[in-house]
Amino acid sequence: MGLVLHKAVWEYMKRRDHVQIDQPKQAESVQKRVLKLIKIGILGFLVIQTLFLNLFPISANPAFISIVGLVIYSLGLIVAIIGRIQLGYNWANLEDYQVIKGQNLVQTGIYSYIRHPIYTGDVLLILGLELALNSWLVLIAVPLAFVVFKQTLAEEVILSQAFPNYNDYSRHTKMFIPFII
């Protein structure tokens, strides 16, 4: 249910914010289309896994693991959705690698503590979901975290070029976990 809520919030806000921005439509590259298909495939797999599959169980008695996973999953879902809502029309697709016309640097709310709450939330969401499902597929969170970190570094370069105060903002916030990382 949370995965559907996550996707619904993104789609609603993307459509709502797209009307406000008035960006010119550009043809999608093959790479962007492939990345979007991969994201859709992952979401579809997670929904099917959640509803029907018991893949690679970690434990025969998964109660504790499932509870911990549910807590991590819920935290991730909340952090990602709050981050997306607070970013508002300043959000751009990760495959776009751009600062959109009229974009502002959001430094309030959750962004006053961490610079990338959506990425943080999404990694926690996947980690927590796989733990809640008692699946060794939880190990997928490790390469996902590396991909997210690489994406974050690329975004930080773009944001520091677009916003003169980004480096100062970076010194006062953490990338992913408040007060730690």
C-alpha cells in the first residue's frame, strides 16, 4: 500500500507542478526511457513480491525482522513523501540532470537537516520492505545505496553551480542522515 501511496504522491505532484513550471517539452533520450522502464519494472516487481512472493526467506520465525523492517519501511516512506512535498515544484526527474527554470534552493523543513531526503527515504523504504518481507533481497539495498550516492554527487555538482549559496548550505546540513552523514 505504501508503494502505491509513494507513486501516487509523485504522479500527482509531477502533474500539478508541471502546470506551474511551463517548461518546454523535450524529446526523451533512449537512456531516459530505459531508466524509466527500469523504475517501473522495479516498482512492479516490489508490488508483486509484496502481494504474492516469499523469496529467499531470512528466517523461519520472521516476526522480529518483519517488525524492524516495517518500522524502517514506514520511516523511509514518511521521509521520502515529506521531502517530495516540501520540494514542491523545485523537483525534477532524476534522469534529467538539470535545474529547472524558476527552481529555488529549498533549505527549510526536512531540508534544513538533510539535503537528499527523497533518496534517503527511498533507500530506507526498499531496505525496510525487504526486511518486512523476510527476504535476503534486502541485500539489494547495498548496490542501491551506491547508485544513490553516485547520483547524489552528480546532483550536488549541478546544484552548487546553479545556486551560489549551495556550498554554504552543504556545510550546515548532512547528505542523508541528520547530524551524521
